[in-house]
Amino acid sequence: MEYSHRYPAYPTQEVAGELERHIDIHRQAYNYTRYEYENVDADNIGSAYKHHYRLPDWKDQFPAFSEVNSKALQRTVTRFYQNLDGLSEQKQNGRKVGKLRWKSPREFQSMTFSQSGFELKNTSGRRATLWLSKIGDIPIRYHRVIPDNADIKEVTIKKETTGEWFVSFGLETDDASLPEKPDVDSLDASNSVGVDLGILNYIHTSDGHTVDWLDLEDEYERLRREQRKLSRKEKGSNNYEQQRKQVAKVKRHIRRKVLDYQHKITTWLVREYDAVFVEDLNVKGMLKDSHNARNKQDAAWRQFITLLEYKADLYGCHVKQVEPEGTTKECASCGVETAKPIWVREHSCPACGFECDRDANAAMNVLQRGFSELGLGWPEDTPVETVLPTDTTTVSAKRVIEAGSLGA
């Protein structure tokens, strides 16, 4: 299993200057890779592996490329081809895409050391030291211990738009050391849950739990104030740059608050249940079509689903995405579809008379579809049969933040 840990870094002014110089050399290497890809005979390039053989000639022609770590330089070339593959994948999915662009200094603010050229030292306390080849030692805040069973495969150091530095460790864990997931045949409605990503609530579960939305109104009011100040500054001036960093810090604070909230909810779900089923949403289309796009963006549902999937392996839980179409319209009791405008918040089936909250009905449908995806059919003792969702337990956002977990 592959995942990552991220830490704040505090390089000295001298080391920070060296980091910026190395990153700019890598930016030039990325741009030169793009140039050769478009102008050199395809027999000599066409893949990252082939392009790596051109690096000795680069160093003879441009001595600056000899000043950075060789493995990191190879990783930058690979980065171009990874971006190219991502572009091709989008094109295959029917999206209109262009070419990879030339990277300006502001667009290229990180570099990655792969396999070698780095060492993590002095990890006994809350502070640690990262050594990077040809750069030196960088203090980091070691607030989360890297597990003993995890190998560090790569290290990425990045300068954020706020001017702060962060280090990400790409980790790999042997699957044999991870918790074993429960046997699929042992799953039933009592140890499994369907999750509806809601409108009035952040999530609604098939067993009657709801979690409130995170209140970000104060943060957005501050963002609006800082953006108004920025609009009054002369672009390119020192004052403009300082204010731009203030705006970036507020945006970063919002992103971190949302991510922290999602971490706590997803951790609770994978600890509490043996199986979690969630809708496979087309988030981009929802943002494009919705009059309430900012709230949906704050929800960051794709990020929420990604966190669920990677934590499933860490905690021994099954996570499955299901087809979202019709989960709201379809009756969880009899399957008859009933059209409902967005403002109708109750489900009342004209065929069988089953009544419950609209989102609870969708969550139960997600649960049933999840069991079907696993080949188990209709779950035993479903919430529909026990009419459990009619008694909904609401969990506030404040409790999630303060307790760190819904189970606390």
C-alpha cells in the first residue's frame, strides 16, 4: 500500500535560498524535457526511461544540471511524462485538453528525491531533521511518527504560495502488515453502512446518523476582506505581494479545516463499520451545474471518498463506490421511483407507504447497492425492515472537531 505523510519544514534562510535555486533548475529541466519531446527524433525519446539516457549530455551542455541530485533530476523528467499520461487519460475520457504548458517559476515550486539523496534523522522527539543531497539539513516538525513497517520511497519538498515550506514522505507498506479485512460473507446491515453525501447535512448514514456541515462563514468573510484589500494594492509592488500571501493563508486555512474535518469523519466510519458504501459522484459536473457550487466545493466529496478508500486498507474495512443515479428517487423499501424536487426533504412512497427522511432513503439505497456490488444481494435485517432511520441522531460539526472522532 502506498500513502504519504506531510510535515512543516523550517529551513534556514541560507538553505531556503539553496532550495529555491535547486527547484528553479528542476523547473528548467522540466521545460527542457518538454522542448525535446516536441523537437527531438521520437526514436531517442518517447518515455521517461529513454529520456533519462539524455541527462549526461544535458550536464555537458548545461553545467547547472550537474549541481542538483541526479536521481531528483530523473524524477523531474518522469514528472513530465506522468503529466502527459494524465492529459492522455483525460482525453480518452472525452474531455477537451490542450498541450502541457511551459512552467513559470510560480507554477513550479517543488522537487522530488526518489530512491536516494535523502535521509530522515533525529526522530526521537517532536522535531526531526531531513538531509537532502547537495542542499543540507532541514528541520521539520515531526508531529506524526512514520510507522516502523513503512519504507520511505520518495521525498517531496514544496514551497507553498504562503511562503511556507512542507515536506511529504511517500511511504510504502507491505500489505501483509496491514489489518485483515473482515470476510465478505460476514457482512450484514449491523456492521455495514451506506453513506449519502447530503445537502442539508454533510453526510447521512443508513443507520440514522447525520453529521452537520462545517461552518466556514467566518473564514469566508475574512477571505472577502483580504481579497478586497488585495484589489486596492498595485500589482507587482511589495505591498501587493504581502497581501497576496495573506489571501493565500486564509485559503490554506479553509482547505486545512475541511481536510481535518474529513479526516475525522472518515476515520470514524472505517473504525466503526466493517463495510462503508458511498456514491460514485460526478463532482465536477455537480459544481458546473449547481447554483450552490461553493458549498459543494467546500464539501470536497471526491477528496472525502479518496480518504475513505485509503483508510480502508489501514483499518481493515471494505469501502465500495456504487452507482448514484436514482438513489434519491428510488424507494428503499419497494424500489418504486418517485420524482422529488430538491426542496422536498421527505420520502413518501405512493406504492408501499414507506416514509422517512429523503437522505435516509438515499443512504439505505446506497447500502443495498453496495451489497449487490459485493454479490451478497439484499442485506439481512435492513434498516428498512426495522424502520431505524426514522429516529435520526444528529452529530454536530463542533463535536467532530473537538472530540476528533464521532465515536468519542
